[in-house]
Amino acid sequence: MSVFSRLKTPTLALIMVTVWSPGLLAEQSDPSVCPTSDGSWSERALERSLSTQLGLPTVPHPVDNPPTAEKITLGRKLFFDRRMSINGTMSCAMCHVPEQGFANWELQTSVGVEGRSVKRNAPTIINTGFLDVLFHDGRDMSLETQFIMPLISRNEMANPSVGRVVAYLQGQPEYQPLFDAAFGAPPSLDRMGKALGAYQRTLTTGGSAFDRWYYGGDKTALSDSQTRGFELFQVKADCASCHVISDQSALFTDQEFHNTGYGWQREQIRQNPSPTTRVQVAPNVFHEIDRAVVASVSAPPQADLGRYEVTEDPDDRWMFRTPALRNVAMTPPYMHDGALPDLRSVIEFYNQGGPDHVFKDPRIRPLDLKGQEIDDLEAFLQALTSPGLDCLAAEARINAPDNF
Ligand code: HEC
Ligand code: HEC
């Protein structure tokens, strides 16, 4: 049973997803067991963001933004409101699609209003409330301020200023009671950030097969192959030195920046382009097209220097934040530019040891993993999918069409 069967109203997201459904929902929960009774969805979401789930730490709520059901209700409305973009077409949820693990399966790199491309892949918003550094280059530290960037980026929601969005909200009668209930005050930039922060910190899922096995003591939760994959992840392949697993909980990231060689390799390809280029014309439909034809109608591909773009320290070139790996099987494609289509390709990148690049982290080296070991490592990554994703997506869509 997939989440789509439960949607009451067909949506653009639904139509797009069914073109390429990668069959990733196998681990998903049965919608009939999603919590529905006992109060409103926002009260349940509040409870979740205050509880500690198996394998996860406690959600770190900022002292000046304690969560309430009212802030969460408002935050979700803002997250889904397309009118927050310059031309009323684009909401946060269109790049962070609930049914696609709050990421986007269809696009390597995001596309904003009027078809303008973003140079990076949209990460999942699930469990993002645990992170101290946001974006692939760590250029923001808080969900209370992060949202300003997509609102005003020309290739995302393209507002000419954030003041324009605040003024829009102040002029909308439907928002007055929501801000009043949440803050006892009218819309402001600060209050938008607090509401969006409170909402996004409810999007938490632990309790994966790995969590049940490692933290819950259920020896049957992982298959033999997944158990071997865990060993490889910890020891031979040394993945866990960056994608950290701690004693009490695991985010699968050290929240540090590393040069895996991947960003440098992509830059070499950008500087030495092949005569043709692969163009995606629909989800999972590609054509090889003469590069000159593409260049005549589009902006040239942008360089991506990763962490350097935040610090301007030459040593930080091509460093990217270690991504968290929870639910990673649910959020293809991979890496900061989404150019690796599946987990297999990521493992192959690591197994080959990345490109020959002088500033590469020494842990990225040929791993000599054999066929079965590659299967095992992939099986382990599949074990990081939480059972609650389907329910999170359903909750996000409650009260359609208000939040589509
Ligand atoms: C056009 C697509 C698009 C839209 C619209 C969009 N995002 Fe994003 N989002 C992205 C991309 C791409 C990134 C990564 C950008 C980067 O690292 O430079 C991102 C990153 C994030 C992150 C950081 C996640 C992490 O792991 O570090 C958060 C949180 C987030 N977005 C929330 C929002 C919110 C809230 C909105 C609406 C106000 C929004 N996004 C609108 C594409 C989008
Ligand atoms: C030196 C630290 C380091 C080590 C060791 C490491 N990784 Fe990574 N990993 C990263 C960084 C940094 C990225 C992001 C690279 C980028 O986007 O350009 C990443 C990206 C990934 C991604 C893509 C996630 C996504 O959402 O796009 C996966 C999957 C992954 N690593 C799995 C592994 C596995 C499996 C191993 C062991 C074979 C491993 N990593 C070893 C730092 C590391």
C-alpha cells in the first residue's frame, strides 16, 4: 500500500511521481495504522517533536522558540503556500515533496520559478531539525533563518525582497488568526521563521530496522547481508568515520565538511565538456543533445566550490557537508548535484576511491569491495529507512486543498 492511494485529491506531485515510481516504498507503513484519533494532527506532531524516537537524539528546540501546536499549524501552511513565491506558483513543498521523502526524486538539481535551475540537489527535510549546519555548504545554522534564502533566491521562489512576503501575509485575512493563535501578534519575518522551524522539527523518523537491531536489541531486525553491510560500513569501508553512529543515537553525519574528490571531479567534467549532453525531458526520460544547442538556450553550468563559497578559504574548495543517511534509499538522486542516480553508483564511487586529486580526504581510497560486499553495503543502507515516512507524508497532506 503506497501513500498515493490515500491522497484524496489528485495533485501535480501525484501525476509527476507516477511517471517514475522507483518502487522505494516497500518499507512503508500501512496507512491504516497511521495515528488519526486523539486530537488534531498538529498536536500529534507536537508530541512527536517532543518525544525521543528509537535511534534519534531528542529534538533540539531553540530556547526562544518552544514548539506549540499553533506554530506547527501555521508552519505547515507556510510550507505549502505557493503564493509565497514571486508569481504564486512555487511552495517549499514543491522541492521538498512529502511523498518523495520530503526531497525530490525526479530532478538532479532543483528547478525554481520560471524554470530556472538551482545548481544543487534538494535534500530531505526529514530529521533536518537535528542538524547544526544547513545546506550542502553549511551556510546557515538555523531553521529560523534558513527559509529566507529560498524565498529570495532568483532561481527558487524569486521574491524581490522578504519584506514583500511579510506584507503579503499581513494582507491575507486567513493568516491573521493563525499568527494571532501562534504568537498573539501579526505576521513578521521572525515569526515566519519560528513557525517554519517548529513545523520542520516535527518531521522526525527513527525506528528503522537498523535502529531496532542496534539500539533496540532485536537481533532479527537485520538480514545476514545487512549485518555484514554494517560491519563493512564500520570497519573495512570506514564510512562511519564521517557518517557517524553514536552509542545512544545515530544521525549518520559528523556535520563536518570533507573533500571526497567528488566535487572536484564534477568540476573537471564542467571544464572539459563532452560534445553532447544528456538532457532530462521528463522524469527518467533523457536525450543526448548537441551541447551547442543546449548552450544557445540556457545559462552555462555553474561551478560549485562547496564550503569555499561560505568561507572563501581556498582550503575549503570542493568540501561539502557530510549528509545524514537516514532514509537515504528514499531520497535519490545523490550527492550535492544529484548526479549519481542510485545507491549502487555512490558505493561504486567510494569503492573506486574517487578521482586522483591532491586535496582529497585520505579515507576516500580504493576499498577493494567485491560483488557480495557491495550488495551487503547497499542492503545496509536500505535498512536505514524508517517505517513512518508514509504517515509523515499523509499528515502533511491532511486538510487538502489548503496545503497543496
Ligand atoms: C526550487 C526548489 C526549492 C524550494 C522552492 C525550496 N527549497 Fe529548500 N532546498 C532546496 C535545495 C536545492 C537545497 C540545498 C541548497 C544548497 O545546499 O545550496 C535546499 C535546502 C533546504 C534546507 C536545508 C536542508 C539540509 O539538509 O541542510 C531546508 C531546511 C530547506 N531547504 C527548507 C526549505 C523551506 C522552508 C522552503 C520554503 C520557504 C524551501 N526549502 C524552498 C530546494 C528548494
Ligand atoms: C571523509 C568522509 C566520508 C567518508 C569516509 C564517507 N563519506 Fe559518504 N559522504 C561524505 C560527504 C562529504 C558527502 C557529500 C558529497 C557531495 O555531495 O559532494 C557524502 C555523500 C554520501 C552519500 C550521498 C547521500 C545523499 O543524500 O546525497 C552516500 C549514500 C554516502 N556518502 C555513503 C557513504 C558510504 C557507503 C561510505 C563508505 C563506503 C561513505 N559514504 C564514506 C563524506 C564521507
